[in-house]
Amino acid sequence: MAEVTHEQVPANGIELHVATAGPADGTPVVLCHGFPELWYSWRHQLSALGDAGFRALAPDLRGYGGSSAPREVADYGSDKLTGDLCGLLDHYGYETAAFSGHDWGAMVVWEMGRLHPDRTSSIYNMSVPYTNASGRPTEIFKHLFGDKFFYMLYFQEVGPAEAEFDADPRHFVRTMLYSAGGEGMANATALLADAPAEGTKFVDILTPAPEVLPSWITEHDVDVYVQGLTRSGLFGPVSFYRNIDANWERTKDIPASVYTMPTGFITGAVDPVNFMMPGAAEEMAQVLPAFRGATVVEGAGHWVQQERPAETNAALLSFLASV
């Protein structure tokens, strides 16, 4: 298996911790993790890509793990996040790279394609599909959820989510990983639709994790995430959500036609995002000029590349081979 190495890289005025694998002269593939994760969520893909001859680069995004963690909310907007990826390419001397993102990483990669299409040779995203909202996201959420709890609105205020995480980081991470996975979704509570906004915390809407976790996630894996996330706390990761309106304003007038690069998508069949964004794959097929199709992995939940690494690696490598 290709060896995974680690380094600190200057990019866009900050420092990124980057895990790498594969030959230095291989075609670059940048892997962007989601919330609340690290480069580690790509542990099953790094060596697979390296063994296939690609140069895989998996950074801790700003605010996470070993990367810099600025202390202003605006430092986590799409302009800064995509600027970091451009800086990463510049550091290694790449004009372009293939990008794959999961969860928030997918959202950053979609923004990379919007804001920097000249640096983006292809996009293969996971869990979170392309979308172009009709209005400011927080206003849409307030209209849809009213006085019911919705985590993205809960995350808007600085403080509550950070305090909840700080009170018991391991419980926060362990519960979230289990709850959004295939097994957790099969045992999901009804609180997601029924919890009142007032007095509800994020972990309250999640399905409690059992004593013994599913085979795809170990207690050691949880420890790695907790150690990385507690290094800088949850302010940075949650501030990604605090920029959703500003991100929309920044790109709302950029049409889907800008995505001339090949694009593809994979998701778990019971990923909760599917229920939040029904029909997204069909929409992508209609609006993205070079969409190569979507793969749905049966039994998998939100963490598809961790829950079903063999299927994910096969789909990702097949896509990359086709472009």
C-alpha cells in the first residue's frame, strides 16, 4: 500500500496540515473532508489512490486538526476556503487538480468549481450534491422549519455549539458519527422533525450510539477525530455554517454552465442529506454540463467513504479513469 505522509504547508496566508500518498509525479487529487472530520476521513482512499498512481492530497481544512484556525467568522467563507485550495495547488506547483469532497468538503469543492473553474480539472463529490438556492439559505430554513429545531440555524449563533462540544467532545463526535451512519439511520429517532428550536441542543436530535460501534468505525477512529477537533475547538468548523448566506451572495449569479469540467457524485442510500434534498441527482444531470452520473451505495449512510470504502474507491477510481 502507498505510504501516507504528513506535512505542514503554507497556503493563502495560513498553514494547512496535509496527508499525502502516491508518486510525486502522479496526477493530483485533492480530498476535502466534512464536518466534524479531518484528513483522516480519507484514510481508506489515500493509499488506494496512491496505489493507482495518483498523488492524493488530503488537507485538514482551516479550523480543523493541524491546520490554522483563524478567529473571525468571515475567515471561513467560501472565498477563504477555496483560496486555501488554490494556495495548496500553488505550493505543489499544480495548475489544476481533480477534487473530491464529502459533506462540507463537497460544498467547498462545488464552490471551487464556481469560483476557480480554471484550477479544477474534475469534481467527484460525496453526500452533498450541487445546488443553487433560490434565496438566502437561512431565510429558507426559517420558512421551512418555523419554531422547530434545525441544526444549521442552531449553528448560526457563536457559542452554543462550541459549548455543547466542549462539555463532552467524545460524546459529541461518537454520537454524530453513529447517528448519521447506515446503522444509526436505521434506528433513527423522530426528533429531527419534532424537536422545538427553543431549548434543543444538537446532540438531542441524534440517535444515541450503542456501547459497541459498527465495524466501520472504531473507538480509535473516534479518538483520532476528538484529538484533532479539540486542538482548536468547534468555532472554525461551525463557522463554515455561519457563512452560508455570504457564500450564497458571492455565487448566486454564477450559472451551472461554469461547470464545464467532468463531474460525478456518490452517496449512501440512507444518507440523511438525501431526505433533505430529494431529486438532487436528477437536477445535477439536468444542469451540470459534463455530469457523469451518480452512484448510490445501498446500506450506507452519510459517511459513505468510511462505511463502504471498497465501493467508494471503485467508483472514484472509475470516474478518474474516465476523465
